[in-house]
Amino acid sequence: MFPPAAPPLLAVQDEVRAAFGWSVEDDQNSALALHAQMSAVAPYGVEGWAAQARDAALRDLLARCRAASRVVVVGAAATVEDVNAAAGPETIFVAADGAAGAVPDVFPLVAVVSDLDGGVHLHDAVQRGVTVVLHAHGDNREAWKNHLAAWAKKSNPPRLVLTHQVPETIEGMHNPGGFTDGDRAVCLLRWMGVSDDRLTFVGFAMDRVGAWSGTTDPARKLEKLTWMAEVLQRLDLMQHALPMDETS
């Protein structure tokens, strides 16, 4: 359906693991466990989460992103005012996890890219019917189990696309590259063929932890943001995504 992600966008995942001392085996175990859970005819009792339905969700997301005149990627440092300013005709929004909370209900939020630490803002996005691009990594295995079990009980569970960050191919899951929810959202859009001239960024910052970030260690989060910037650099979008005073 799509070409493989660019090697530099995948290589950064190995570099991040090395920098933080994380294990690729932990990432693999989480991704493969999620794959096993979601390989049923009706995962968690939800027929809409089966592989064919997830593929349809991805195709629909692709169609909406390619049809839009502009796709706004919303990062954790966004304000509602930023989002209002970016809105316009045929403009859609893709949020990084809890940053979904910065997108008022009147605007078309088509996806939230999440490793599941977005808290109430992620759950609110699910309630409004947003597609969740759910990411598996080594330390969120319990999180995806709990979130999926809770969402399965809803009368209208969210549409899902599954992503991972391991070198091998996993059927029914995808690795568009990147590391943090924000830069992974950008990698996803690039992977889907959305041209750079139709991308707009709000709420991307290196110098502070955004208000929509989940529970986190601020010092560690700032370290992670340097890797977000590295991914944006490899995408040749650094100047486009980050304020000039942060890229100089």
C-alpha cells in the first residue's frame, strides 16, 4: 500500500534506543503482543478493529489527508488560539496525543497519533469519533491493554491504525518512522504522500514541555524533544515546524 519509510527515519529509532538505553526486544515484545491481540476476527469483541477494518481506516485517513488543502499538525505546545489561527477552508487537523485537547470540536480533527499518555484529552478525542493511530513501544504495553479494553466497551469504539518502532515488518501494523508523537505524526503524513507545501505546524517547541503533554519527567521530556528536532531535520522540515529562534 505504501513504500517503506525512509531509512533515516527508521534509523533514528535505533539511535534513540541507544541514547536512552532502551531495548529493541522490549519494543518487539510490545508490538508483537499487540499484533497477537489484534489478529482476532473481533479483537476485544470489536469487529471494527479487525485487520481489514484497520486497513480501511488507514485508507480513509489517507483520502482525507490527500483531499485537504492543508493539514495542520498540532503539537503539545499548541494553544487554542494557534489552532484557530491555522483553521481555514478544506483544512484538517492531526494531533499529537493530548494535543487533541487544543482542537475545538468545530474543527475537523481526523486523527490523533498516540502512545497513550494523552490522558483525558485523548479519551475526549475518542469520544468525538477521531481515528487513533495507536503506537506500541516497550513501556506502554499495559497502557494499550487498558485503553483498548476500555474503548471496546464504548457504544462506538474508535477506528484504529496500529504503528510500531521495530526493524521487522509486522502484518497489520506500520512503521512510518520517527520517535515522539509529534514527529511520528509528521512521518505518517509524509509516508502517506502528503506534500510538504500542504503541511502547517502549530505547537512544536524544543525549549519547553507543552501544556498538552501527558504526565512526564520534564528533564527527560526535553531530551526527547531534541530527538523530535532531529527527525524534523531529517525530513527537511525543521525551519517549517519550529519557531526561528529555536532553530538558530
